[in-house]
Amino acid sequence: MPMPASQIEQMIKDHLPDAEVRIEDLRGDGDHYLAFVTTPAFEGKTRIQQHQMVYEALQGRMGEELHALALQTSVPEAG
């Protein structure tokens, strides 16, 4: 059974509480998502480390309930 976007967003926010998260359903099938995640926790981390932090938040559900997730990660702009 596919994982709803709201659950993905909540799992990321639970793991990275100060994150801004936006999820897009790429195909409208509830199985292929794009996640935009912005958080100060990514400061000083490589893109790979940032993605690993998001995957860690999903607690091993990638490839199971969550079939495909593209990630765009960033640190908030100073303002």
C-alpha cells in the first residue's frame, strides 16, 4: 500500500523538527514523490549526507511502502 504524502512529511518533520517540507506527487499515483526539504540541520553537510538524513527519517520504508522519492535538499537562505 502506498504511503500518503502527509505521512512522509510528518516523518521528516518528526526527525528534523525545524525543517520546511513540501511533497509533490509526481504521477498522481501516491507512489512517486518529490520532496523539498529545507533545514538549518543541513548546514555544513554534503548533499549525500543531507539525503541520508532524510532517508533516516523514513525509517527504512524506502523501497517498501515508499516506492520512489526524489529529493531536493537545502539550507535556508540567510535573511
